[in-house]
Amino acid sequence: MSQLAAFADLAERMADAVRPIAMGYFRGGLAIDTKADTSPVTAADRECESAMRRMIEDAYPDHGIYGEEHGSVRLESEYVWVLDPIDGTKSFVTGRPTFGTLIALLRHGEPVVGIIEMPALGERWVGVHGRATTFNGKPVRARACPDPAGAWLYATTPEMFVGADAEAFRRLRLQSRAAIYGADCYAYGLLANGTVDLVCEASMQPYDYCAVGPVITGAGGIATDWQGNTLGLESDGRVLAAGDAKTHAAALAALAG
Amino acid sequence: MSQLAAFADLAERMADAVRPIAMGYFRGGLAIDTKADTSPVTAADRECESAMRRMIEDAYPDHGIYGEEHGSVRLESEYVWVLDPIDGTKSFVTGRPTFGTLIALLRHGEPVVGIIEMPALGERWVGVHGRATTFNGKPVRARACPDPAGAWLYATTPEMFVGADAEAFRRLRLQSRAAIYGADCYAYGLLANGTVDLVCEASMQPYDYCAVGPVITGAGGIATDWQGNTLGLESDGRVLAAGDAKTHAAALAALAG
């Protein structure tokens, strides 16, 4: 097994490990806490991240870790794991099954492995540099959408677009077929599956988007920031993913105004 | 079996019948059409409604039917069925499993049976006048939320609030804990389950909301228009559902401005 394949294997075992932990808290007795940014944080969030961190420390103690809940270690390492134990916490605490777990591995700052794991739906996307993205083990492909006016566009909420970003998103929305909300990380998986054409978001953290890159690019799509740059730890939290290069270019132009 | 129980039994058999039809088109080869209001309509939509109408005509040929796809018959009847074969068509065509089928039976204009069927999730809420609402066969209960500031609020999209409704919804959103988007009919089911506190929507058609009333009230919640009136065929398309009477009253006040 190549080194990258071994890392991807660990990432899948991490996803296997978080699924029962997350489901143990879903629709059950939630211990909801409040962070400074008012997003809900559950015991599930912390336990899932702890379980994943233990697995990384056991297998690759020299790798860095950047987690939503338990902070960062060894970010100067060649390999850094970026973890979002529960993406879509508002869905999670309201009993909606479209929350996910995001697992990314970066090499020299570039995402090379990405997993979108949907514990309550029993669905998983795995993206690995140089391989075709899989959905529950089967290769998937983003679809062509040469006409931007035909694009189905997703964003988690219009409230994530602050200041000038709100007007930029509005331009993109009016140029697209329709905007659909409320999907969190799931929208990127649907784009990889070829049933969604665009995902545009802002106010994101690295653990929200690092896993997305390998999943999208391994399905033939494009995932960048709003300037067209590759996503990484240093990105500004604005994400634009598309299945079709023409629609991606048209969306970049709409966002730029 | 009482007459109402027999009607509820038919409604469940209708939900059983649409599930495989809808799933046969989900994430598959969709024949997408466009209606005047630009909402996508699929072959699944038409086939599901036709199947349900046949079952009603066979069992109760004197009952009226109000369907999204195939129009109205016998609306002057004591009993009228209101059908939305695919609620959340944008979710459906983009491969997101949170679309549903809505089945309502009205007696003298008042909803007495309501079903929220989620084909892709294998979940179903059944509300029958005088009975406890069930979720996959088990009774459920909406939860208390005496403080409106703690309420988790759902709406399908902020774009459904047009003109003064947009400002009214904004007041409600700022008074609540958070607004979450993109759930269509599923949000009302989650409210009946006691994991969501408020659902506020507008620009709705009778087939979008008639099934909601019996599901919510059978779980101890309240479902009205924005003036606090019971929902029926003649409602104006604005819906406010809550699990707690205090939160419902505070939401009515926020919407009134």
C-alpha cells in the first residue's frame, strides 16, 4: 500500500469510528453548549474529535492536527489533519440528518485526502489525490453545466454572506437557476455526484472546507476560493465549487461584480 | 374501524404506494419540466399523484381531490383530499433526500388527517384528528419552549418572504435563537418530534401546508396562519407552527410588527 493509500485508509477508519459516536447523541439527550460565536457545540462534537485525534496520534505521532474543538498541534509538519467532527451543528441539534463529519489531510498545506462522512444517512464521499472520488465505494463524477443560467446553486444560509459578500452572492444567485439552502457539507458531496452544479459559501473555517477539495477535484470538478485559488489552511473562508469549468468561471465573474 | 381510521388507513396505503415510485426517479434519469412558476416538476410528481388519485377514486368516488399536478375535482364534497406528490422538488432534483409527499384529508374544509412521508429517508409522520401523532409508528410530542429567544426556527428559504413579509420574517428571526433553511415539509415533522421549535413560511399553496395541521396538533403543537387562524384551503399561504403556545404567541406578535 502506498503511503497516501495508508493515510486514506486511516481516514476511512476514523470516519467509521465517529459514525456510532455521533449517532449515539443524534435526536437523543443533547448536552448543548454555546461558544462565543453562538454555534452549538455538543458532546458528540468533542467525543468524535477526541476519537479521531487518538487514532492519528497512535498511527502518525509526527503529523499535525487542526481540529475545531481541541485546537492545533504540530502545524509545521509535512502532513496536517484538519478535522470537523460535526459539520452542520444546527442540523444536528434540530434532528435533521444532513450533518456530516469532515476529515482532511494536507501535505505542505495542500489537501490530498478529503472525506465527507454523513453518519445519519449512511453515506460517505472519499477523495484522494490522483484517484476518482467515491460515494459509498463507487466512483462518481460531477456533471457538465456549460450554461451558468442552468446551474443549481447551494449555500448553507444567505446569512453567511456579510457586507459586500451579500451583494456578490446575490449576483451569483440571480445568474443561476435557483439557490437552495441548508445543506452544509452535503452540498459538496451532491456536486461530486453530479446532481448539483455550484456551491458558494463564505465565513467558513479551514475545517469546514479543507476536505471538500479532494472530493470535488477527484470527481472532475473545481473547488477554489472566490479568486480562483486552491483551498488551504490560509484561505479566507470563501469557497466556490463547480462541476463545470465554464460555470465556475462565470460564477467567479459574478462574484467579482 | 371508525370512518376516520379507515380514511387514515387509506392515506397510509397511499404513502406506501408513492414511496417506490418516487425512489425510482430519485438520483436517476429525471425528466425535468418547467412550470410557469419555474418550480421543477418531474415525472415522479405526476406518477405519484396519479397513483394516489386512483386509490381515492377506487375507495371513495364521492370524495373531492385537490392535487398539485392534476387539478381539482368535487371540491364541494364533505371530504376533500389535498395532495402534494413531491414537496421539495428542488431537493429532489438535486439529489437531496429531504423531499417529501404530503397527503391531507379535509372534512368541511378542516384538515382531519395529515401525512408527511419521506420516501428517501424511510420516515413518516401520521396525524389524525383526536389521536397522538406518530413518527414511524411511535407517538411523538412537540417540546416546550417558553422562551422565544431559545427557539430554533426553520423556513425553506428567505426568498419565500416577499415584500412586507420579508421584514416580518426578519423580526421573527432576530427574536429567535437561529434561522435554519432548506427543510421543506421535513421541518414540520421535526417540530412534531420535539427537536425544532418554530416553522415560519409564506408563499405556500394548500397542498404545501394542509397535511401539516393534524401532524402538529396531534403532537401538542399549534399550526396556524400569521393571524393565528386554523389552516385550510382558504388560507393565504402564510404558515406559523410552534410546539409551545408562548413561543407561538410571541412569534405572531413579531410577525405583526
